[in-house]
Amino acid sequence: MTAATTSARVPVTPGRSPVLRALSRPELGSVIGAVVIAAFFATQTDQFATSAGIANVLDVTATLGIMAVAVALLMIGGEFDLSAGVLTASTGLVTALLVDQLGVNIWEGIAWSLLFALTVGFLNGILVTRTRLPSFIVTLGTFFALQGVNVGVTKQLTDTVQVGGVDDAQGYAAARAVFASAATIGDGEFRVAILWWIVVAVLATLLLVRTKFGNWIFASGGAPASARSVGVPVGRTKILLFMTTATAAWLVGTISVVRLTSVQANVGLGEEFNYIIAAVIGGCLLTGGVGSAIGASIGALIYGMTQQGIVFAQWDNDWFPLFLGGMLLAAVLINTVVVRRRAEDSPG
Amino acid sequence: MKPELHPIDDIQAALDGEGDNLPESDVPPHTPLLEVRGLGKRYGGVTALQGINATVNSGEVTCVLGDNGAGKSTLIKILSGVVSYDQGQYLVAGKRVKFSSPRQALDRGIATVFQDLAVVPLMSIWRNFFLGSEPTRGFWPFRRLDVEHAQDVTVAELARFGLDVQDPHQPVGTLSGGERQCVAIARAVYFGARVLILDEPTASLGVKQAGMVIRHVVQARERGLGVIFITHNPRHAYPVGDRFIMLNHGAMVANVTREDIDLNDLTQLMSGGADLDELAHEVQEHHRGPAGAWKPG
């Protein structure tokens, strides 16, 4: 070591301090929002802060949360999936039709349903990466196609738009325990879906921040060309992310079909926007590269708390979409400002 | 041994006293690492590149100069594996290769730092440093990033290039342009690159930042890498270049060593010599003419 080299070592352009950076995390806005909303409904209504009230909120939140987390991973990877909502119905229908029409064991039906979901996810992914069309358009196509198949096939086979009789299937009791059981705590009935949601959120968080694949997700959405130039398989990463949202749709579809023992062919329509809204409220950037699974979960919680809170407060439920729209716009604005401050205020 | 550097403006100041603390490479200096013979590429009916002959040696900087559209980026894309060639030969360590992805080039020790594509701005310094080659520990399904190791290596490797990183979690987007290039260069060197291709690394930078990048070019050379330095600025190329390859309209118009040429000739050659003379002549003509000739209309 010579004096020259020592003196030549220069500190890099400083970033924001760790404290300031923590304050500019995109989840922060959603955490504050969640606390404010919880405090509001807890003080304004009698049911909200009770065991039953919490169980009610979490019931709505859990399935939305599972989807929001998967959609958040996909959005961080730079893509959208508009077919995810309809796919929750498709997967439920596959299971129900196999059980009802062919009399297979419910676990077999659930396995075929998973295979079906993975195929749809793979097709979405391969279409988006091969054609380089916006995923918004490609999955809109899948959305309509699935919607048509859901109703068309169901009508063909059952002459109605509903498939039932799932509870008569072999193995239903075990499936119910895994996907649709509930535990009573106080006077609230807590659904097992809540556990699934927590497991999905924790796994997704570990995947994002502690694995190689997580690193690739951020890079594929944040700067795909740069990622490709250092050897990240961007196309493969995105295909796997579409298969992840499809798998989440299968889980939610299965939870729903086992719990209700029947499926309507037209459920799930419009749900895809709720997943995206929850992910965005939780800090996901629409342009990719930024977001978190925890944020998406909090976004889902805000959705669930508000929807149930309005019921508890006995307000007119028609006002809920207005709140949702306002919340979405506010979240997008906050996210954009936060990210701009995080990365684009560099000198030179 | 340090080659003599020619004094050029501020860049010279930035070069002083650099490269002394870097270890020697396992490849002896001046060994051919990469060679192209009669290399060419056509896009549809358009010839983008033809008849390129060049050798890149270890411990040397090969500068590729040319104006916009001269074929520089096509050459780089072929060398780095982004596109394939359709004429001639491309040899790495004496063996013919035809890459179909940047990953294959990387595996053969050829790393490229693309202009503006060097890093992912929103990701942290350490995540960028290891992107695509992340260290992991544990067994599947518990295999996870070795975060501590990755952060330690990032800080240590950047320190060797003279950058003092306090917090490896800092997003790369908050670094200056020169520092970002440095992260990309240090990364390529750490992952065992034999050949480092730098695509216009100084193009959008100010004098001070450009000086910093050129200093890193020298450091990479001192570590025994063969550096290919693409630029359209002869003032950036001349202080560090051992060999200069000039492209014009997809063809190689010159391939000279530093001994054969000085900065003025290089600049002249670079800007298409004759054209520049003509321009200078025209400007003089205008000045000599009557003042009224300048009025529009």
C-alpha cells in the first residue's frame, strides 16, 4: 500500500441515511393507512375491535391477500396478470367437474386443477415473453378466453351455470380440514385460509429478499436489459412468475370450492383489479422493480378492513368503490414520489 | 511495469498513483485472449460490419473508435454474445466460438459493461454486484443468498478500485455515473473476466467522472485483463490505449499501435480526416466572403 493509493480511495456519493431510507420505504404509507383505518373503525363501530369483527375482516382479507402477494411478485417482475381472478373460478370448476361428473377422489381433482393452473400460467408467460406484447393485453385475452370456457363448459356438462356436490366426494373431510376448516377464538370463527395467507406472505418475502430468484425478480422488472446482460434469465423468471400467480389462483379456487362445496361459473370476474389495487396500495410500482409481499398483504388488509368496516358502521356499501379509487390514486402518487426520491436524485 | 502515459488534461491527474495495490493476473501480459478474422455481419440486405481483423491481448487496452453508425455497437454485440456473426471467425483463447447469449460469453471470461445498461438503479449496490452470479448457501429448499459474504465482498472489491462504500444497501441509482460504471467494472473483474468490453463508458459523463472511469480502465489493465474500450472520443482513448482500431461504415479503416500514431493524427483519422479538412476550408471561405452572404433569404 502506498500513500498514493490510500489517498486515492474516495467515499462514494452518499445515499440517504438508513433512517431516511426506512422512511422512504414504499410500505410505510400503507402501514400508516392501515393503522389509521383500524383506529377509525375500532372507535366508530362496536363490532370492529371484537374477536368476531376481526375474524370477519380476516376472512375477506385472507384469499385476497394470497392473490395480492402473488400478483405483487409478478408486478415487481414487471408484468400484470388480468386472468388471475377468472382463474380462481376455472380451477374450482376443474375440481368440481371432475368430482361431480367423473366421481374422482377430491385430491385427484385438486391435483388436476393445479396442473391446469400451471399450464395456463405457463401459456401466459410464454406468450408474453415470446411475443413481447404487453402482458396487460395478453392476459386480457386469457381473461376472456377463460371466462368463455368457464361458462361454456359448465353449461355443456351440467345444463346450469353451477357445479355442486363437491362434499359428496371421496376425501372431502380431509380436504375440508386442510382448505376450509375454522377455529373458534372468543366469538369469532377464524378460517384456515388466514394461515395459508400468512404462509404465502412469509414464503414470498423470503423468496424476494433472501434467494437468487428474488434478486432476479427485482432485476427483471427494474431493468430487464441490464439483467439480461449479466446473465439473468429474464424470460424464464417471468414465466415462473406467471405460474406463481396461477398457483395462487389455484389455492384460492380450491379454498373456495371446498368451503362452499359448489362453484358458480361466473365468479372471480373483476377480482383481478382488487389484487392489483392491494399490491399497489402496498407499495408495488406499476412499472416494476419495486414492491414487497408484506406491503401487498397490508394492502389486502386495508381492503378487507374498509369493506367490513363500512358494513359495521352501517354505511351505504355503494360508497366503497369511491374509497377504493381514492386510495389507489393516493397510493400510486405516493409510490411514484417515494421511488423518485429513492433513486433519481443522484448528482451527475 | 507501467506503460508511460501521455499527459492529457485532467485525465492525467486522475491516473497518477493508480493500480499499485492490485494483484497480478495469472495470464502473462501480452498473450492473445481473443481474436477475430474477417468478421462480418449483415442485417437483411444491409452490411453492418465486414472484414474486421483484430487481436486483444492480456494487459493491454484496445480502443475501438468510430463515429455513430460506424459499426462499433455491432462489433460489441458480436463479441459479447448478444448477436451472432455470419462471416469470418471469432476465436477465444485460440478456439472458434459462436455465442448465442451473453451468458455464454461470460462463461468464457468475456464480460461486457453496456452503456446505460450497466446496473439496475433501484437495487442496492451489493445486489447489483452479484446479480446473475449470486452466492448461496444451504441445500434446496433452504438454499438462500449468502448476504453477509456478498456484502463483505462488494465493499472489499470496490475498495480495491478506490471506492469507499459505507453502506452496501445504498441503491445504485444514488451513485454518480462514473461510480456506477466502476461497480460494473469491479463486478466483471471479480467474476474472473479475462476480457472486459466497455461500451462508451465515458459518453454521458463530465470530465471528472470520465477521468474516474478511465482510471478504472487502467486498473483493469494492470490486473492483466484485456480491455476493449469503445468510444467516439479520441481524447479519452489516447491516454490509455495500446492499440487503436478505427471503424467507418462497417469497415476497419485503421488498426495501429500507440507508437504509430499521435493524438492529432488519431483525432484527424477519427473524424474522417478529409471531411474535416473540407469543413475547415468551407468555414474559411465563408469568413472571407462579403458580410451580406451570411444573411438569410
